[in-house]
Amino acid sequence: VKNNTPPAEKKHTNVPLPPVPSPQATSKPVTKFVPPPKAEELDAPEDIYDDACSGDILDRFDWYHGKIDRKVGETRLKSINKDGTYLVRISDKNPKFPYTLMVLNKGNFNNLRIRQRADD
């Protein structure tokens, strides 16, 4: 036997939301904030990138530290002191490699050059 009566309307009730998890409950590790370089530490973007991109594009990323030397990069990575910590800095030694990726691994610093592709 089919019941042709429409189902009763459900009443909407206000159900409280669960509490926001504390920072300790999240699985993402909290890292120490490293301030970006000061404006006077940076060269003009046109001097560095040769029309490749604007310097503003990378500034929004925490891992980008602009024009700092190797020693400053090492100091910043040491301040976090966790394997896998990395940053990208401007490298002016070779125009074909405008950036360097610095990675902390077992107390050592790996400096990996990032090349600029010709097809960009």
C-alpha cells in the first residue's frame, strides 16, 4: 500500500557548530616567521629579471627572501633549525640562474641554482 501523503516538513533548528581546533591540534607544523628583506636590500626588478617578471610576483610567498647573500640565508634557515626548511633568494652571480633554492638538510645547507628558461 502506497502512502500518498507528503512527508512532514522538517523544522530547522539551530545546531551549534563544533569548536575551532586549537593550533596544537592541527597536523601542519608551525614554523617561525622570517621577515622579508628590507626594500633597500633589493635591486630594482628590471636590473635582476631582464623583463622576465615583476619583483612583486614572488614577494607574496613566505619562502621568497629576495636579494640576500648566502650567509644571511643560512642564518634564517638556522633560526628555524628543521630539516627540509627552505627559502629562495636572488642570485646575481650568473644571469642564467637568477635564483637559488637553499635547503637545510641534516645541519648542512644545499644551494640549488634555479635557471631561467629561454622559452619564458
